[in-house]
Amino acid sequence: MSYQTEYLNSLKDPEGFWAEQAKRIDWYRPADKILSTDQDGLYRWYQGAMTNTSYLALDNHVENGRGDQVALYYDSPVTQTKASFTYREMRDEVARIAGGLKKLGVQKGDTVIIYMPMIPQAVMSMLACARLGAVHSVVFGGFAPHELAIRIDDAKPKVLITASSGIEVDRIIPYKPMVDKAMELANYKPEKVVIYQRKLGALVPSKNYDVDFDQMLAEADTVGCVPVEATDPLYILYTSGTTGKPKGVVRDNGGHAVALRYSMEAIYGIKPGDVYWAASDIGWVVGHSYIVYAPLLTGATTVLFEGKPIRTPDASTFWRIISEYKVKVMFTAPTAIRAIRKEDPQGNFIKQYDLSSLKYQFLAGERCDVDTLKWLQSQLGVPVIDHWWQTESGWPMLANFPGIELLPIKPGSVSKPVAGYDLQILAEDGSLVSPMEEGYVAVKLPLPPGCLPSLWNNAQGFKDSYLERFPGYYFSGDGGFKDEEGFTFITGRVDDVINVAGHRLSTVEMEEIVAAHPAVAECAVIGANDSLKGQIPMALVVCNQDSKTFHEVAEEIVAAVRSEIGAVAALKKVYQVQRLPKTRSGKTLRKLLRAIVNGEEIKIPSTIDDPAIVQEIDEIIHPSIKQITS
Ligand code: COA
Ligand code: AMP
């Protein structure tokens, strides 16, 4: 079947299409209705069906003869450790962790926060929650205690699972003191904190809520899978939005399993038994979907990599892993490739490895510049596929389809919509734009299975954030255009979200922290283009009279963002400016600021009809900011 036929079928008869795809799943009970709406008027898939995601990811494969196949390779250059787990071993370990959590009182519907480095126990803890019908929320290890506390207060976890430490290249990151700090900061208090002791030297005094992970397992029985409704939540994943507070994206069980299973074959061309590697982190959606759930739901083998593309120990690591585990498809962020290319521009490391197993290289998470894509394509000699999606969708929205039909690769484009996504480019007034005209990227409702049904305990927030802007559509927050042949190009976020090294962050959240500094009268945090990380945050600050030098103020601002959000925020550039461009009502013109610092042509919005403001921007503000930041 051609891509076009598959795609059109999915739009002509969504229920028929997704009823067919649901046959890939071994349900405990099939759905009463393929598509329905819930009490909030939101679309839901597979109502009435019963399943268990952990069963589908592990037990089902053991029952069907894959017990001895490796489910997960763990490769950790930072601890010089390698391990592998068969499907049977994973199932047994997960069943025991689930037994331990059950003993701590975790039941179906309870929430559990997982704040762990990239170790097998983290993946197994996610699956153990799923086994109990509990809802996990993984928090990225690079977030600081304050961020963890915000998520604790929103998710209200019964238990928090962590590890004694992580490792960033050559630096131990002690997680436990950060958890203790978050426990102090949060208003809601989880009953227990389960700690996996990595024995890397990061020991801290224990608290009365502590439970040792190994001890918990030693005292636990294995437990079976608890059937849940297809529409029950599997996990919450917090992501940055346009306010200072992260949004709790909810994923259900049934639609998620069907969509991921479909994506592995149609998009990635992966079959049961193949080896698939997503070099991301379980704290991000790519990690949830393509390190943990999709490969395991498919009966493939996944790779869990605890390291970096460079410095662990060098720019050869990715190629070693592909060659060592015979990876068929690899997925990473363009930043990782840019970092590798900087260290090894001639691709000398690449030539040292047998990469014949690799059939496709996928990129996503941020915009991929054409130069990087072409470099990688020439080095690897396989199709390099840039594809586009978000935490909210949980799986690709625009992609190429090696499993159905490999479309021509147009560098700079993220190709065409995936089955189920009626993706359109809209003008300001919601009408469709013409080819080559830039607009807002939106998807006509209903979204396909796997996409977020709502936000955690916040259906109104879901409607306000995504459905209100263009009635009848889900609005992605991205801008883009389609060419005459329907290939889509993403031009970037049209809101205050930025992507730093493939990590999604909110400038508003950073701005709140910068503004809280006593020397700051007003400020703006914006995304500046960066040749390695794609974007980096930059703070422009107007100061009050203060006894400190600006250098001291800037250092304190950098430290404050690092301690409130975490090192991953990477705010290092802070500039003092005399004035910020504003509307008459006092609204900062962020889009204009972005254009100034990125050296683009500036357009003063037509809504600014005050000639004095226009003149001030043109003659004073623009040249001075340009000079300071360039
Ligand atoms: N735990 C604790 N700290 C973390 C962390 C984690 N899990 N992840 C990142 N950090 C820290 C880093 O150590 C760094 O701290 P520093 O400022 O003290 O050096 C800071 O957060 C910024 O990290 P990062 O943006 O990753 O920069 P880097 O210089 O350490 O590494 C790259 C640069 C290019 C190697 C790295 O950004 C990378 O691998 N990018 C690819 C990202 C990716 O795969 N994203 C997944 C999305 S699909
Ligand atoms: P996240 O939710 O962290 O996956 O980030 C999603 C955002 O990253 C999207 O809204 C885009 O702005 C950006 N993004 C992801 N993939 C791509 C891509 N291939 N090209 C351009 N931007 C991308």
C-alpha cells in the first residue's frame, strides 16, 4: 500500500482505521466504542476495552515465545557497565518491583513519581507502576528540587522512587539530597521515598520516609498485571508551556499501545526481534515512547544508554553502540549530531565501526539544520529522517514512512502527516493558508489514539491551552508551511517555549526567576540561536539602582535559574539593557527582541500606531540591544 492510500484511509474512516490497528493488541476485553467523548466533551479512544500496558510490553511476549530474547541492553560508559535483560528477566524483575510497591500501599489509580538516572531500575519502575495500574510521572534528572516539588504538588504521588546518584560525564549528581529538599519544599508529602543505592559514594543521612529499593525487593512477592480501562491513565509527563507552571500531559493505556505499535512498523520500519535505539532520556517523551514503551510493545530490543554523544569517552560512542548491538534504527536529537560533528568533522570515528546493521537514522526534538542532516546522510549512507512531534502527541505527527513507503527526503522538511493526523497550516483567522505561506500548525480534531486526551486534573486547562485558539483544531504552538507537494516545514515555536539542546523549556518560567532578583526592574528572557544547542536562553535586564555591579547581579541571576529550574536550563547569557521595546500598554515585544538578537530583519507590529514608540524602537532600542548582544 502507498503512503497516500494509508493516510487517506485513516482520515476517511478514522474509526475503521483504528479498529483495524487495534487488532495488533492482545486486549483482555475489546472496546465497546472505538471513538467516543467523555464527560468533559473530549475525545477518547477504545472506551470499554481492558488491557495492561506492562502485560503487553512483557508478559505477552514471554507467553508468545520471546522470553529468551533480549528486551533491553544497558550501556553505561559513565560507570563502565553493560548489562542485558531478556523479556523473561524483565517481567520477573518488574513483577517483584510491583510487589514491593504494592506492599507500600500503591494501588490502581495511585500516582508515583520516578526521579532517576538512566538505569534499568528506572525503566522497570515505570513498567512496575503500569503493572499495578498506577500512574507514573517521570521527572527529568536535570531538574532542580523546586521543579520536582511543583510536580509533587500537582501529581500528589503516594511514593517517589529515586536513586542515590546519577553521573554527568565525570561528575556525580547526588539525587537523594535533591529529593529531600523537594520533600521540604512541596506542600504535599509522599508517604515513602524508595532509593536505589548505586554505591557510587553518594551517601546521605536517611529520613523516616526512606525505603531501600533492594530491601523492598527482598521482602516482596511478585504480582500479576492489574487490568485497567483503555482510557485509564498510564502516565503524566510534565512539559513546559507558556506559563510559569508546567503542564501535566496525560497518556492513556489503550490508545497509546495501539499508536506506538503502529508507529514502530509504519514509521520506523521495526519488526519484532529488531534492535532499536533512541538516545534520549526517560525524563522526556522520546524516552517514554521510544526507549521504553514502543520497542517493548513491539517485541523489539531497546538500548538504554547512560552517557553523552561526546566525552563519554569521545565522539565514537554512538557508532560503537550501533555496531555492538546491531542497531537497525537509531533516533536522536540534532544537537547530539552537531556535537559529534564538531569533534569529528571528517567522520573518522564513523569509519572505524561496522554500521551495516543501521537502516535508518531518525532525528527530532528540535529543528534540524540542513547542513547537519546532509553531513550525517553522507557519513552514514542511510536515509536520515527528520520528523516532528511533541510531548502532547506522544508519537510522530509528521514523518517519513520506511515501513510503508519511503518518501523522497527533502532536507529542511519534516515530510508528511502521519496516519490519523489531519494536519493543516492555519492563518491568524483560522482559514487555511496557501502552499508556501507560513501559518500556525494545527491538527483537525479528533486527534488519533496515543495523543493526550487531557491535562492531569485540568480538562479546562487542556481546552484553553490547545483547543480554544482555533475551534475544531488542536493547536501545536509551532509555526510552519507546506510546499506545493504537501511537504511540511516547521519554522519554530510561536509562543514562549524554547528548545535548548532538544530540551523543552519555558522562557516565562525563567523570566519569573530573573524578575524576582531585587536589582531587576524589568526583564525579558528569549531564545537566541546557537550553533550547537539550536537555541539558548538569553536574559535582557533593565536594572534598578543597586549597590552591586552588573557582573555580580548577572552571576546571581544565573545561579538562581540554575538552582530553581536546574542546570539543564543553561541560562548563561545575561545582558544589561537600558530599555525594552514595549507597546503603549506596557507589553514587551518579545518577537521583536528575538529578531534583534538573532540578527533577523525586524518588523514592528502594525498594532503599534504610536510614531514616538516606533521611532524609539528604530533609533534607540534596536541599535543598542543589537550592539550589546552581538
Ligand atoms: N542530570 C543532571 N544534570 C544534567 C542532566 C541530568 N540528567 N542532563 C543535563 N544536565 C546538566 C549538564 O551536566 C549541564 O550542566 P553544566 O552547565 O554544569 O555543564 C547542563 O545540564 C546543560 O546540559 P546540556 O544542555 O545537555 O549540555 P552539555 O554541555 O552537558 O552537553 C550535548 C551538550 C550536546 C552533549 C548535550 O546537550 C546532548 O547530548 N544533547 C542531546 C540532547 C538529547 O538527546 N535530547 C533528547 C531530546 S529528544
Ligand atoms: P517536546 O514536547 O519536548 O518533544 O518538544 C516539542 C517541540 O519541539 C515542538 O513543538 C517543536 O517546537 C520542537 N520540535 C520537535 N521536533 C522538531 C523537528 N523535527 N523540527 C523542528 N522542531 C521540532
